[in-house]
Amino acid sequence: MVIVSVSIGFTYLYLRHKEMPFLDKMAISSFFEEEEVKVRLYFSSFDASCLALEERKIKKCEDKIEQAKLMIKELIKGPLANNLKPTLPLNCQIKEVFSHKETIFVDFDQNFVEEHCKGSCGEILTIYSIVNTLLDNLNSYKKVQFLVEGKEIETLAGHIFLQQPLFKEKRLIKVETKRGK
């Protein structure tokens, strides 16, 4: 009985597909499409003087921590625009992301430190590209705390104290000016 029902169902789908193949393809593709959300990612300006915005669509997650992980992965991939530069090493990995109250904790592997381009500007742009990206997109959080291999680190390259959570830093963001006609 079950075999007969299954074979009738497959026969129906096969004949239906032959009559209206576009209908089945549309139904199947819409069923598997993932909902997307536009996020604001911050990368280095070409001259490394500030952070510049790049908007990008990524998979929408109901869980804010999963959304945070996706945004950090996009930062690791680097910018799509030619006039921007990446701020994170390509080889760094996210170990964990979690939250407590108004703070997001981001735990990276050792490559985050070892493969980071050194210097004060590089460190500032790296740290605040993450902080500003997360806090600009996830309004329920106010601070970001960095960890490496599950432990607090004093600094990434010697210029920013990282043993306490950081707030968004708007002064680092390049302001686009609109010219009148």
C-alpha cells in the first residue's frame, strides 16, 4: 500500500513537471532560498586613515550570536570594493562568540594576533572594524570584549588595551559628504 502511494506521488510530480516545469523550479527555489539582511561592515580606507562603510547582504539569522559570527566571517573575507582594504588576517578563525548582558565576547584563534599587520593604525582599524560592525548592526549590545584562545589579551599590537570591553568609536568612520548641484 505504501509503495503504491509513493509511486503514484512520484508519477504525479513527474507528469506535473513535464506540463509546467517552471512552476516546480520556482516552488523549489523559493522553498530553499534563505532570507537575507543588509549589514554594515567596516573596513580600512585605502590610505588606512579611517574606517569606511561597505554594505553587504548576508544570510539572516534569528539568533543574534549566529548573526555576529556571520558578520565577522564577512570581515575576514575582506571588502568587495577596490578602494577599501581588509582589516583582519585571512587565516584567523573565530573560536567562539557569546554574550553576557550588553557585551559581545569574540574569541579568535592565535592567528588573529600572529598574522595581524603590526602598527598603531593597523591595530586601531582592526579592533574597531569588529567593534563598530557588531555594535552598528546589533543594537541590543553596547560593548565588545576580545579573547584569543579563550583568554583575555592585554593588547593586539601594543597600542589598545583589550582587557576590558570596548564601545563603538564613531570618530574613526569616514563621513561621506554629499555635494549640492
